[in-house]
Amino acid sequence: MDSRKITTRNGSDIAFTSLGLGTGPLGELFRKLDERTSIATVEAAFAKGVRVFDTSPHYGCGLAESRLGAGLRGVPRNDLVVSTKVGRIMDPRGKKPKPVPGVVSFAGGYPHAARFDYSYDGAMRSIEHSLLRLGIDRLDIVMIHDCDRWTHGAEGAPKRFKEAMEGAYVALDTLRSEGVIKGIGFGINEADTCVKFAKAGDFDVGMMAGRYSLLDQSGLQELLPLAQSKNIAIMLAGVFNSGILATGAVTHAKFEYADATPEVLDKVRQLEALCAAHGVSIRQAAIQFACMHPAVVSVVLGAVTPEEMVDNVRDAEVPIPPALWAEMKTEHLLDPAAPTPA
């Protein structure tokens, strides 16, 4: 598996494998999971050469961090890149709200209540809690999480951004300068908010979810060039746009956590037809397209079984004819400026 190394602002080196394991699904995002299978999925990722493992307290109110830690228990710590996030504190005495139909929420996870906290002290406490759940003594990357309109609304997002830059960012910058963590970053669902963070601070890493994919290249015009100019390593998440680029245009295919619209389904069918003509799947094309931009150091994919993890690695390595990308651009299915093989 390919690897790209960066040097962070404190002089630390981080080697990113081209694929990472994203643990959101292991926090029981869509359904409750078997514990042993979840842990075996982490072990399978390491066995297949994955060395980047991304998590967050948000994923199952800490459950994903615990499962990730269990899966990595016997692995030498220096062989790993572990990233987690701040912005939420888990309260074991709080009452976890019930899932609301139509709103993204975890089907399972720990019975803890989450509260937003982007303050200096909140970030420090969140990191301490994450280390305990993971069972490790240090973190490589810590990111400010979900500080965007998607999570806080148009009115709340600016206030949270101010809180994060005056609080959590200062905490992370301090820990980086002291060598406690190697790199700091942001994990955001919106391309323009990623740009806002990239301009506001001195970040090493940015995780952008769902905004550089076969269906949505809104991160291409400003964020990715800005990241290159500021030496911000980009980790991509959500490259299947909630599933449709993995499943294809099937009944009830999900796009942005909801049933895909007829327009999205039609575009996916066009993409599928082109992929089939070149002997590859849309899933394989979705993974490899995301890997091709020079600003991207790792594409973080979720998995809930060892078999899914094996499929992720296989699909990232299947040869894809360069002519496929050229046809996608000719058919106006890809931005002409998107980097692809000649």
C-alpha cells in the first residue's frame, strides 16, 4: 500500500497509508454490531497494511474509540497513526436522547449523553477521555470536529467557530508545541467551512467529508489548492457520499444520509455504465478517484466486517484504465480540473 509522509509544524513526521480505517460505522451508526466482529475488522485493517486509524468520541458516544483500541491492543504503537477529534464531551450520567426519524443518529453505542464543548478545557478533557477509551498513551493527530452549519445551523456555526478558534485550537496548538501530539487539524462536512478553518489557523491536517467524490467536487476549486499552498495534508472521508457510490443506484440508495433523488440516481447510473464498460465497479472508481489528488494523503473508509476491509484494500488496487476518467470528463460527469491519469 502506498504511503505519504508529511512533517508537521512541530517537526514530527507522520506517514499516511493511502487508505485509512474510519470508525464511524463501528460506533453503530446504522445498526448495532457484534463486538468480536467489530474488533476483528480493526485487526483485519492492520493485517492488510492499513496504518491510519481515525475515530471520534462522537461515534457511538465513545464506543468506536473503545473498539478501535481493543483491535489495536497487540500492535506496536509506533506502527500506527491514530487520529481522534474534539468538540464533544461524553457524560456517563447524562440521558442519551432517543433517535429522531430523519435525523442522523447512532443506532447503538454507549448510553452516554454528548454535549458540545469547543473550549480550551473541553478539548483537554476530551483528549484525556479519548486516551482512556483507546487505551493508548498518546495521539498522533487531533482535529476540531463538526464545527459547521451542518451540525450547528447557520446561526450557531459562527459562534461555535469563534469558541473553537479561541479555545480548542489554542489547546491543540499548545499540545503540539509541547510535542504531546504530532499534528492538529479540523474535520468538517462543508468545503467552505474547511476553507474558513484553513485560513484561520496553522493546521497540519484537514479532514473533509463528502466534498471530493465522483458526485461532489466542491472541495476542488478552493480547499484543495489552499491545502497545498499551506502544506495541510488532506484526509478524505465520505467518498461514497453515504453509500450510493458503493452500492450503485439501487432502491433506497443513500446520498447524504437520505434516499437519493431521481437526479442523483440518474447521474450514478451514468457513472455505473461507464465503469462497467471499462470492467470496473463504481465503488472501485470512487475510491481511486479520491486518492488521485496530490493534496490527499489518505482516504478514510469505513468497514464493519473483516471482509469489507479486505474489499476496501482490493478495490483501491484494481487497475483502472485512464480512458475511464477521460470519458467521465467528456460526459461532464467530472470536473475537467480534477487530477486524473493522462
